[in-house]
Amino acid sequence: MYRKIDRKAAEILAALANAPVFKKQGQVKAHLAVVGEEVTTTLGSGKKETENKANEGDYIVTNPSGEQYIISGKKFTARYEATAEDGVYAAKGSCRAIVNPFGEPIEIMASWGSPQTGEADCMIADVCTDDGSSQDGEPYLIDAAAFAETYKQAVAV
């Protein structure tokens, strides 16, 4: 059973505003999606996290663990850059993130309009500038193991 929470609740946004900044690491595979293409995001554990349907200009990203998700073209170009290898992109984004403060599995209504679930140890994150001065205002969930594999805490300046 998942506890339904408001991802934009004042306490979540305040905690994220004061959270450490993390930098996404590594490379992903990605391709331009076909309009209407559906992706079920499945975690490394085999647990379904969310579903989404591609719109015009969206990309389908595949993390090294095999987890797939859909991202808008605007967000994709802000968070990834092409490498010398065709279809492979290097991460360049940052986020502020907190450990799920509820101590139990949670569910949010994600920005793409579908429920997203996370376990008791999942991370709640929001994209931000590299220095953390500005946030996206669209919190989302990241599986704890996937977060540990793909994000490193930025050094405070």
C-alpha cells in the first residue's frame, strides 16, 4: 500500500530548497520517441514505477541499469549532451534531493500525469541549476539504488 502525498506540499518544497545539490553522473542511451509510444518505467528490482506516453519531440532514455523513461525534448537537451558514440549521451544535470521523509512507500501524481511510486527509502528530487540557486518546481521520485548509482553530491562552494 502506498501513501498518497502531494509532491508540491509546502514541507516537501521547503525540504528540497534546503537539500544538498547532486550532480547526475554517467551516460545513457536515448532516441527520439514516436508520438504515442508508451513506456513503463521498471526499476532494477523489477518493480513498476510509472507509465508514460510520448508526445511530439519527446525522447526515450535508457539508463545503464536498463530503466527507461520518457522526457520532453526541452528537458532532454538541458540534462544531456551528445557523445562521440551515436545514441549515447552524457548526463549534465543537477538536482536537490531528500530521502523520503514519510518512512513508508509513497505515491505522487507525477508532472506527466501518471502516478509514480517509491519505496520507503526512495529519494524525492527536483531538478535545479548546478549551483542550486533555481529549482524546476516539479518534484519527482527516484529509486534509492538508481539514485546511488547515478548521482553524486556536489561539492559546496
